[in-house]
Amino acid sequence: MANYIRSMYSPQEKIESPEVLEILERLQGIVNSYYVNDYDRNAISDLKSFRLSKGYVTRNQFEFVKKLNERYNDEALVTADSFRSSFTEEMRRKLDIVCEYYSHTGYFNSIVSKWKQDKQGFIPTPEQYEKITENSYAKKLVEAHTSPFEFELGQLVSLRSTARTSSIYSKAYVSTSNYLNKPLFIVNNNVLREGQIYRYCRVFAISNPDVHFDVREKDLKKYKSK
């Protein structure tokens, strides 16, 4: 037990190999690449300063340096540069849609904050782009924003039987039971509500044109008179 305790608190092994400084020099050379995140950028700078002042790094520091060197290997940098140069307007539109949504949720803060700083020029890394645009919520969101409109302006629709009051937005309380099987007139077929995934339509009942409310597009169907 005594030997085990001593091993826990014994000084870490010092690595003085020139290889450490060589790796840190390489990493310092690519530290300003857009592909290197802020945390790793600061870590590289701090580790190099530590190595230059102390003449060594600890075993744990060396393992971390090697992980950074692998993360930002030449192949990864080439892939990132290729992704950046082939970033299309369609991809930017997709990024804008999901970043606008996530800016109200608190998720993906690091990506969203950079997007806010430069909405026209910010390009995420390939990994960041996949993470924020290819998750299940993001896919539904993009589909809702980019799919063809289900209904036309002025078209008559009605609530689906599965529609719930919670999927309706209005200045005044609106109950689905009051509008089931009743014709609704569409005045806006592209309502995008803050923090909501699905697209909405703004409608009013033919019998009450003064009351407008928003209904999820997926909760509407074409009206068929009996």
C-alpha cells in the first residue's frame, strides 16, 4: 500500500526529448489555421512556452501534444482546406438555418457564437458542420425551411384530427375543438417561428376573419367540403 501511495504522488516523468519541441514548432506553424479551435490554439501556445522555459514537458503533457499533432495531421488539414474551398451557397443556407435556430437554445454555443460574429464569412470545420447540420433535429429543421410549400396563399385548409392546441399560436387562446372540420383561409404559408423546428401557416376561419393564428403546416390538410 505504501508503494502504491508513493507512486500516486511521485513527480511525473520529465520528457526532454527534442521531438517535443519539433512537434510544438509544427503545431505553432499551423495554429492560425481556421481548423484549429480556440482551446487547442491556446494549449499549443502555453505548452510551447512551458517547454521553452522549463526545458521539458511532463509525460501527460507529451501525450496531449501527440494527440494534438495527430488531430491536426497533414491529411486532416488538407481535408479541411478542401472543405473550405468547396463551401457552397446551399451549404451556407443550411448553416444559417440551423445556427439561427440553435442561437435560441443554448446548444452548439462555440459554433453559433462564431457564426454570429461573421454570418457572411464564417465557415466551420467539416466536423463542426456535420455535427450541427446532420443531427436529427437539424435535418427536420432544414427540411421545414427548404421543402416546397404544402399549401398556397388563399387556399382553404382544415385542421387534421391529430392537431393539438399546443401546436397553435395566437394572441388569444385558440382551441382546436372550435375549428375542426371548418374551412381556414391561408394568408401566409411560410411562417417561421423563433425556436421552432417546423414551418407554420397563418390562417383565419372563414366564419371569423378577424382572428388570425398560426398552425404547424404538418397539422393542416386541404379542406374538403361535405
